[in-house]
Amino acid sequence: MTEREFAIEVVQRLHDAGYESYWAGGCVRDQLLDLEPADYDVATAATPDQVKALFRRTVEVGLSFGVVEVLGPQKHKIQVATFRNDGNYSDGRRPDSVSFSSAEEDADRRDFTINGLFFDPLQNRVIDFVSGQKDLENRILRAIGKPRDRFREDKLRMLRAVRLAARFQLEIEPQTAEAIREMAPQIDVVSPERIAEEFRKMLVNAHRARAMDLLFELHLALPIFPEFSDPRFHREEVTEQLKRMTLSSFEVAFSLLFGFLRPVPSEKPSRKTPIHDLCRRLKLSNEERERIEWLVKNQDAFRNLASQPFSRYQPLVIHPGIQDLLELHKRNGLESDAQGAEAILRDYPPEKLNPVPLITGEDLLERNVPAGPKFKEILQTIRNQQLDKKLNDREEALRCLDKFITQ
């Protein structure tokens, strides 16, 4: 059974039990755009308790908002939400209370007309209380009702408008756009995690450059990223680079966008770099942050590759993020340097690309070298000489080590 078939079955069972039920939101929009929905949501007149009574396997994922997740075969999950009205949004994020209502009232409380559509898969018909189908046909993104009311309820909707307009190549309706410009400074009440998730979706989409243009046009860019006021940031140049990107990772696109925040070379490197602080502020995962910091630091590491010793770039070509780094080089206009690094990866056998070290820390410990900066410096120096073929065997490396110790 496909997820679509399971979503039909859920509606069928609710309908057979006497409850008005439809597919709702994004899955309806995507279907009308001839896109495969990422998932299916169901809106129904059944209360959460009635939904749970009809299905054997359910999870209470948002019971206070009338949402129950129905589990199906092959790990399929369908969120079933009771038609509802929302109360006040005192925190600019979630309603303080909800009350169950009709399908029409449920549509009216949603964010944009293209997301306020319902679809009856049993009768193959669209139920449209908000003229969303017409807006979709005209390629318009319009807030439902009064735009300022919708954005006052949940400030993240302003950022979601950017993502949806860019992803589906829609024009934002003038009153909706004006409300975003007016309320843009209020985006700071949204949690960093929610902002980061929207931004992540923008940057992995092929229309990422359009999303960036909209962020600036709607005055959202600087309240979210004050870093863009830095004179080293060149909006037009970066936008062109984003346009040239094919499908790419979030980390690569983010590093391209904020490459001007590279660490300033110093004698005493610090973890508190501008790019580190930005990743922390957005509460990116440790994995994302570490990859982004590494990419920004090494964004032009292969420049003039032929003139560099092997020891300079060898740690980079064996790094798990090497393909991301090569993509970043290409987008930064360093195509030939990236091709040179790709040739090394292609032509060097593993034993040449990453040979077994001639000495280890145990050799230093046997010679009573105390742990500390000097310990690491000796190991790295000998390793570099090995990679650059200045040391060819273990005996040579040990003699070199003994010279270091006696100095």
C-alpha cells in the first residue's frame, strides 16, 4: 500500500463512520501543481477521541490542537486534525486555545489561500472556501483574510511566504507583501530553530536565489541576519553564485552565503569565530555547524593547487566533507582548482592519498616527550615531511624525531 492509498483509506473510514473528512493543506496544493506530495494530512469533523476509536494504531501528537497521528502499514503516518477555530496567539506562534468548528471555519484560520484548500479523494473534487485554486492558477501567494492578522498570529508565516513564493515561483499579492514589510522587524520573536528550519528549506531548493532576493525585498534579511550589513557581503555577487548552483547541500549553500565571515588568521585561533557564533545563534546541529565552519575556513584552500606542498591540502582531500568543499570552490569561481583536487582524488590510490604514519604518539611517549602543544607539533611536522616525501621510511622518521627531542 502506498502512502496515498493509505491516505484515501483513512478518509474512507472516517466518511463511512459519518464524519466529513478531506485531505488538507500542502498535499492538495502539490497535487494541483502536478507534484508528488511529501505527505498527506487529513482534516475531519471527527474529534480526536472519535478518531482514536476508529483506528487501532494512533499517536497523540497534538491533542490540545485536535491532532492525532494514524499509523498505517510500511511506516506510513497520516496526521488527522479536527476542523477548528483558533483563539488568540499571545506568543505570536501558537493559539492560546482552539475550538472545534466546520470545514469552512478551519480553512479561514489557515495562513495562505493555496494552503487553505481541501480535497475529497472519494469524489475527486476540490473544496475551496478561500479562492485558493484561482490564486494557484494565477501564480499568486495571498494571505487568507487580513494579512496583518495572519502574520500577527504567527510571525514565522512571513518567512514561510518567502519560501513558498520562491519554491513555487509565485508573486506575493501586494497587500500581503506590504504587511510583511511593515511587520518584518517582529520576526525576532520567532525561535531560532524555526527560522533555521525555514532557511534550511530555502537553501536546498533550486530557487534559493529567488528566496534571497525576496528576503531583502520584504525587509526580512537584516532583522534575521544583521551580518548582511557587513561591507564584505556582496549581495549581487552571492545571488549570482546561488543561481549557478545545482542541487546542493544546505551546508554548501550556507557557506557560500556567509563565506565573508571566514575566521581572521591569528596566532591564537579561537572557536568564537563569526561563523561559529552565527551557527550557534541559529541553533544548527553540531554536525551542520562543524561542516559549515570547516567549509568557510577552507573555501579557497585549493587555490594555486600546483604550487602547494601535498602536506598542505592532504588533510582536506581525505576529509568526509571533500565533495562539499569542491562544490564550494566551483561556485566561488575556482573551477580549475577544484578540478585539480578531483584529479588527485581520482588518480591517487588510498595508500598514497593517506599513507600510514611513520611514527605515532607512542614513539614520543617512549622518549619521554610530555603531552602538550610541542607533542602535537612534532607529530604534525614529521607527518608533513612524510607526505612531502622528505622522509621515506620509519628509520628516517625516528632519526628526525630524535633531532627534535635533542634541540
